[in-house]
Amino acid sequence: MKPAYFKPWINNWDWGIRIALLLILLSALMQLGLFALTGNYIAAYLGAQPEDVSFCLISTYSGIIAFLPLQFRLLRYFEMRGYLVLNIILAILLNCLCIGCQDLTLLFVIRFLQGILVGSINVSVLIMIFSRVPAQRSQLIGSAIFYPAILGNIVLVALIAAVVLDYSDWKGTYYCLIGIQLLTLVIALLMLRRHAGHRRFPLYQIDWAGSVLFACSLLSLAYTFIYGSKYYWFADARICYSGGIAAIGILLFLYRQSILKRPLIHLAVFKSVHFVAGLCLLGIYYGGKDSINLVYNYAFGILKWSPVQVITLGLCNIAGMVCFSVLSTRLMIRKKQAIQYFLVTGFGVLGLFNVWMWFVVTPDLSFTDLIIPMFMQGAASGLLFVPIIIYILTSAPGFSGTSGIVLAACTRFVATINSMAGLYNLQLYYNQYFREGFLGNITKESQNTVARLNTYQSLYVSKGYTPEQGSGIALGAVWQNLGLQSQLLTNRAVFMTFAMLLLVTALLILFVPAAAKTWKYSIHN
């Protein structure tokens, strides 16, 4: 018998419960999205570097993942209402500390603790979603609601942040978040029963030491990836130490999980070829979808769009994701299509999005030119995310418990830090390559260069500058154009790199199963 989490007055009001759970979920996820959007303001306030802001964000992910396996155990002992209310109150207190924090190291600790609370609230909501749907469909429907909310929360938070930042500083966004959390606190108190009637499992043989070891490994790995480029990787002692701690910590954690009776992660899941393939596909998806960040940076930095225009573009992306998430979920419930078709179509569309962006990236682009490709990118996410998650969860052995969910979250973590380091270095390489190509043609003997400098100089002299001033400004304008063209060509090269990776993945998904069946048939005959 399923626990009765909800009070009688709302128990039969499905839409009321759905809206309430979505609000609670978004109030937790907003702590991720809000920091991502206000990171530059906080960096200026604390005097932090961009790498510090990235590490703050990843610290939250580390807190989520490191203690995610424990959340499921804790919720089998504590009552849902008390546990959720306590986590919301603690999240509000940590946000208050964020507002007044003036020390960067303390902020890292706060963000890590916030990650633990975000994970706690997310797991609570996920379990309540599971309790409202039939058991055979719980993973599918829960994933269809839960994971798109994770992907789309930043755009929704941006709507709030854009309005607040027009009238206040970055602290105003946190006051709004605290207000939303207070609302969800009232909702939880009014909606949930004090006692759900579930069977309580004692808290014994919980691997607290393993969680701490896991957390240290994740933080060290994140530090290595994020600060590696800044400190020239293993040429610096700090990166050597962090990389060594990460490697040793991961090995010790895996050894510990292999000898425990009740491990946080059952390593036997890796014996399933389909499970490992699912994790690989999830990693490729996460890496491939991050090219959308280039679009947002392109719109802000090169096209000089307003925040409202960029947010509207993001809403087009969310619309595509929601529409096709619903479509893929309904088709999977009816079992009309195999997961392979979703994967091939999704990776194919995601690859075509990158090809499209490779064609259209120019110094001057209208809003309407990006609506269709952004909707396509969202549609690809809708076709891929839920099917891949379901493929991973159903491929994991039944005895593994929540190991599939935890390892999927770990894949997201690794893909994110790899994207931060990989995209940065990829852009650095291409930008340097194209800049050097341009510099080889910008010489005193080049008629195009001389003509462009003379044109700029004449323009600035006509505006009232002296010939010497006009010459200096003209030279600066040429360098600015060189940087702009290098960045545009870099974006095009990155888009094409991603397109090739994703389209090759789609082809492999299409032909490898057929080739495997043919090979098995030839063996048996």
C-alpha cells in the first residue's frame, strides 16, 4: 500500500497537487539557476574570478550527487512532511547567509550545503510524484515531469531575475527566492499529512564515510577541470594535488562500494552492457546540448540583444522541449515506438541544429532567424532526455536500487565539468588558430588592410578627431573586427564539431543493433 502523503482536502485534486509539487521543485532548482544568472554580480561583489563562480556552481552539484543515495534511505525513515519542511527552512537560512557572505571560501561551503538541500527537496518531490501514478508507469511519468523541470529552470528563473535586476541589485533576486520558498513552506504545511503511514526502515549500515569520500572526490575532480586551464594543468602543483586526490578518492570509493553489504552504488550495474551504453549516450547528449550556451553568448556578446530578447529565445527552446517531452512520454506509455527511434531522431535533430547554426552565424542576425533552430534544439532534448533516462533505469538490475539514478546524476556532473573545460579549450584553440590566420594577412603590404585603415581614419577625422587620434582609433577598430571575426569562425567550428559527433552517434545507434543481430545470426547459422 502506498503512503498517504496528502491531506484529504487536496488528495483528489490532481491539478492542485501537480502545481504545488512543481512549485516546490522549482523553488529548489532555482538555487542553481539563480546563481548561474547572478554569478557575474556576485563575482564583482566578492572580487572573484570566473573560475570561482563556476566552482561555486559545481560545488552545488557535488553536494547533490554525493548525498543523493542517502536521501532515499532517509526518506524511508523520516516522515515526508517534517523532512521537507526542515529542508526548506534550512534552504531559506542558507540563502540568507549567501546574501551577507563576503568570504569566497565560506561561499563555497554554503553552496555545497545548498546542494545537499536541493537534492533532499528534489528526491522528496520525486517520491511524491511516484506515489501519484501507477507503479508500472511511475518511472516514466516521474522522469517526464522531473527532468524537463531541471533543464528548463534557468530560463524560468531568468524571467524573474531580469525583472528584479532592472529595479534592484543582485540581492533582490535572493529576496524573491526566499519569498517563493516561504510560499512553498506554507504549501507543504497545508498540503502534507503529519504522518503518511509508511513503513519505517531503521537507519543502520548507512555509508556516511563513503558519502564524505565521494564528496571530496567530486570536489577535487571539479577543481582539476575548472582551474586546470587557468594554472596550465599539471604544470602547477595545485592541479597535481587535486587530480591526485580525485583519482585516489574515486578508487578508494569504488573499492569501498565493492566490499560493503549495503553500498551507496551497486557496482554490478556496470555488468549490464545496455546500462553502460545508456550512460555513454547520456554523456554525449549532455555534451552536445551545451552548444546552446554558444547561442546565448552569441546573442548577448555579438548581437547585443537585450535580456528580454534572449529570455524569449530561451522560452522558444523550452516550448520545444515541453511539447516533445509530452509526445515522447505518451508514445512510450502506449509502447508504439521503440526507444531506438527516439534516440536516432533526437541525436539527428540535435546534430542538424548545430549544422543550422554553422550556416546562420553572422555578425548581424534577427530574432526570427533563431526561433526555428532553438525550437529544434528543445525538441531534440524532449525526444532524448526522458527516453535515455528510462533506458538507463530499466537496464539497471533490479537489486541495484537507486544506483541508476545516482550514476545518471554523476554522468551529468562529469559532462558538465568536461563541457566547462572542453568548450573553453576548444574555443581557445580555434580562436587562436583563426586569429593567427588573420594576422598573417594584416601587414603593411596588404592593400586591403591599408585601405580599411585609411577608411576608418578618414571617418574619425571627419568626426573631429586629429589625424593621430583617428589613426589610433582606426587601428583599434581593425583589431576589434579581427576579434569579432575570429569569434564567429570559432563558433562555427565548434558547432560543426558538435554536429559531426551527434550525427555519427545517430548513425551508430541506427546501424550497430542491426549489425549485431546480423553477426549473431551468422554465428548461429
